[in-house]
Amino acid sequence: MTVRQARVYVRRRGRRLAASETDTLELVRVQHWLEAPERRRVPPGALLDAWNFFEDLARGLGEVHRLPRQSAVHNSAYEKLFGGECSAWTPEEQHAVLELITAGVELWNSCPVLIKPCSSIALDSGRGVPRGC
């Protein structure tokens, strides 16, 4: 989703974005790269954002075990990615990145999606527990 699409989406629902400059993850670019990393250029900014997001997501969900254990190879690959030097990745570093990002995408795809989040809270049987959310 682009920033423009996000703005249109929330405007149609009678809401505003929290900040005028909203960052979005470019997971489509990352996914295209994952489909053919040997033929496509690494999207460094999008990949760095995705890597950080997937680590945060895994920690937030208590699912860190679903990502590969970080090693010196991951650290080296991350440093090169952060420095915009992805073309200098060794085959081991590229493999580590592919493994981590693939696991991150799988984690993201396993997250539950709320189609219609509650706009008002309905309590379940008077127990004070929101239902339908």
C-alpha cells in the first residue's frame, strides 16, 4: 500500500492519519525481490525497514523463535544493508537475509486480520469482556 492509498483508505472511513508524513512498509518490493533474488536488485531501504519490522513484530507477538537465530553472518549482512552495500554480501550473508526475510513474511502472513474492527465495545454477558474484536 502506498502512502496515498493509505490516506484515501482512512479518509473514506472518516478518519485521519496520525501524522502527515506516514511511513509505510514496501513489502511488495521485498516480496518481488524474494521471488528472484538472483535476478532482481535488492531494495535496500524497503528491505531494511522490513527486517526491523519483522524483528519488532516477532518480539511483540512473543514469536521470536519463528525467526532464524541471529548470528555473526546476520550482523554482517545487516551492517552492509544499513550501509547500502548489499552488492558486497557474501553468499552466506545473502542466504541469511533471505532466510530471515522469508520467515518474517511467513510470520506477517500468519497474523490475524480484523476485517471490521469494533467501533463500539459490546460487552459479553456482563463480564466486561469485549466481544467481536
